[in-house]
Amino acid sequence: MISPPRIGVIGSGYVGTVVAACFAALNHDVVGIESDRAKLKLLRDGHLPFHETGLAELLAAQVAEERLTFTDDIGAATDSCDVMFVCVGTPAGPDGHPDLTALESVARAIGASLTAPMVVVTKSTVPIGTNLWLRSVIEDGIANRRIEGVDVSIVSCPEFLRVGTAVDDFLYPDRVVIGSDRQDAIDLVADLYRPILEQEVPAGLGSGPKTTAPHLVTSSLGTAELIKYASNSFLAMKISFINELAQICDRVGADVTQVAHAMGMDHRISPLYLNAGLGWGGSCFGKDLTALATTAREHGFEPTLLQAIGTVNDYQRLEVVRKLQTHLGALRGKRIALLGLAFKPGTDDTRDSPAVGIARKLQQLGAVVTAHDPVVVDLPGVGGVRITADPLLAADRADAVVLVTEWPEYRTMDYAKLAEAMNGPLVIDGRNALDRDAVTAAGLEYEGIGRKG
Ligand code: UGA
């Protein structure tokens, strides 16, 4: 194998583009493989096809320096690379299983073109056992061509990056998980991560290292696959836990923000992912919880807790609708303004955003729904929501305003102007993110989530 290895990255979504641009920035020769022609053209010109903090600049620089190139020819890329990162999407399928169609066609393409030894590294989130299956598909492809001496090793290296902080999460992670039954493959991938593990990322990339160096965890393939599902499920569980507590706080007259703050002081608990609100969304938590629960059931075990995490979240998302009904009575004909549509601040991603379910439910109940979001311009799957360019326009003649996504600009809004624009005084803070005193000082009525204390 030549040294240093040439890296291929299949799939140019959030994960693939970050992996490709960051390894290029660590001075590797990287080729990104993308089948979507329109995306490919943008990437080749150094343009990012979606919004992600810091990534556009990083990508443009790596393309300009020619450390990162893009192609749609997976066969040629397979031939020229020593390590192939697989970062294709594994969206939820109808039966609870992730849809592995894209992964399978990648494995077939690699198996059909590989002529030299390769380490295939799966970054896509995949059910337990998938990497073994992936290897068999690739090996079948090689065997069909009756060539010998082509050694494929498979590594599971799950990614823990968050939308909005993806570059930082990749370069400055808490841990790097590398799973394989081949020590030489683990060593090779660990070597690629060496600057990250040893906090030797060149200055100027992202926001800089954390106080402690990342941990390296090596494991079997199946354990690495499970670590990813366990991590996302646990984070979703923390949020559902504090949301259930918020429900109790509202009933007994306590303040969930203080409860969470004091709980988080215990280092065994930690303050992170304890913000009560309208529940978690995005493309990962729901999909991964369902996939893990499906795996458990397939192995004859009913995952009671995993099941409850999603049930609590489903209930929590409509909490603002119940609060609106309590304050306003029947919602038919009422004007409700939603502030924020993205599943969290810092992104234009509305996949599985609580805003979708809330807008739909309000419309079903006959309310007129308007909305504002600093970056989202339409809400896929929901018609009839007027999205305005200014939050005050969305609030015009509104009977109530609901904060759905805690974008920072909503915290510093002119609440006096908001009160002037509205028809009624009700502001529901679905993320417990607004300054309650500032809101009430403007003559508005404030209601948070679990903040009756
Ligand atoms: C999540 C994980 O955090 C990443 O580690 C993982 O790599 C990624 O999924 C993935 O599997 O690809 P992400 O979906 O970008 O990342 O979103 P998070 O920042 O974790 O937030 C998820 C949801 O939880 C958001 O809707 C957010 O508003 C909500 N949330 C978060 C709360 O309601 N309360 C909190 O305290 C924290």
C-alpha cells in the first residue's frame, strides 16, 4: 500500500462532505464520490450544496488546493483509493429498518471494480450485523470476477457529528470509535485520525481543541455499530426524561429549568441535553431509536424503555397545542404565529421538526397559521402556512405567538413591538428560551414548558 493512503469518500451529504473536507484539510489526498449530477457540479466548483457552519469555506479551500476532488465514477475512484469511507444515507424504511439500498449498491460497485487491497470504512449508521453483510456483498463481487489476492477489510467508524457544529465535532470529538475484526485495518484508520486524537489539527481549523484529548475506542464491528445507536438513543432519552418532568412540574407548580440546572450539577448526570421543550427532532434520533427497537424485537426482546422515549416525544410535541386550547379555548379561526421552523437553531433542516406536527395539528383544528424562521423558507409537507420574512409580520393580529425553535434573535426581539402587532397577549415559549421578565414587562402573557414554579 502506498503511503500516505489515498482516501475515497462515497456520498456527499452532511457526514460525507465533512469527512472529505476535514481529511483533506489534514493534508490527505481525498476524492469525494457523488452520483447526483447537480450536487457534483457544485462540489467540483468548491460550493457546498447545503448550509453548515464553517464547511463552505473549508470545502472551497480544499478544492482550490486540489487536495479534494469529486467524481461520479465510483469504479475509477475505487481503483485509485486505499481507504474508502462510506457515508451514504440510511433513511428509515417502512418496517422500522433503515433502508440499505444505497449502501448495497455502493458495496456492489466496489465489489465490481476493486483490483487491489482496500479498507472500507462505514460511517453511515447501520443496524448491527450490516458491516458483515457489506463485506460479503463486496467479496461476492470480487469472487464473480474470478480475481485473487484482493483483500477487503471492513471497519465501522460511526460518526457523532451534529448538524450545525459538524466541522468542530469531527475535528475535536470526545471519542473516535473504530470497530473491526482486523487489527491492521484498525491501525490504518487510527493513523488517519492521529492528528485528531493527538490534538495536532492545524491551527485555524474550526474553533480549536477541547481541554481533554479525544479517547480512542477500538472494538468489534457489532459493538461499534451498537455504540452509535446507544449514544443517540441515550441523548433522546435524556430529553424525553426532562420533558416528562416538565409535564409533572406544570401539574405540581415547579420550575423544570431549575430542576434540570440542579440535576446537571451532578457530574454523573451532566447538564447537557436536559433542556425541556417541544421534544427532539431531526433526521437521526427518531430513525435510530426505531432501528434499535426493531433490532431488539427481531431478537425476541421487547425494548420497553426505547419505546417510551418516542412515545413521550410524540406527546410533548403537541404540548403547545394543549396550552393554546387551555388559554384560547377552541382554536377555529384563531391566528397562531410560530417562531422558528427548523428542528433546531443553526440549520435550515426541517426533517422531523416539531414545527411540522404543530402546524398540521393547528390547521386541523381550524387555526390560521403564520410563521417566521431566519433561514427556512418553506415547510415541506405542510401547505397553507404563510412564512414571513420578519417575525413581527408573522405575529400581525396573532391571538398567540409560539416559540418553536430557539433562534438567538427571538431572545432579543423588541417585545413592545411584538405586543403592538398581536391581537392577544399570549406568548408560549416552547423552548424555555425567552426572558420571561422581558416578555411580561411588555404587557404580554408568558407561558413556558414546565415553568409553573
Ligand atoms: C444528533 C446527535 O447529537 C449527534 O451526536 C449524531 O451524530 C447525529 O444526531 C447523527 O446521528 O447524525 P443532531 O440530529 O444534529 O445530532 O441534533 P442535536 O443537536 O443532537 O439535537 C437533536 C434534537 O434534540 C433537536 O431537535 C434539539 O432541539 C433537541 N434537544 C437537544 C432538546 O430538545 N433538548 C436538549 O437539551 C438538547
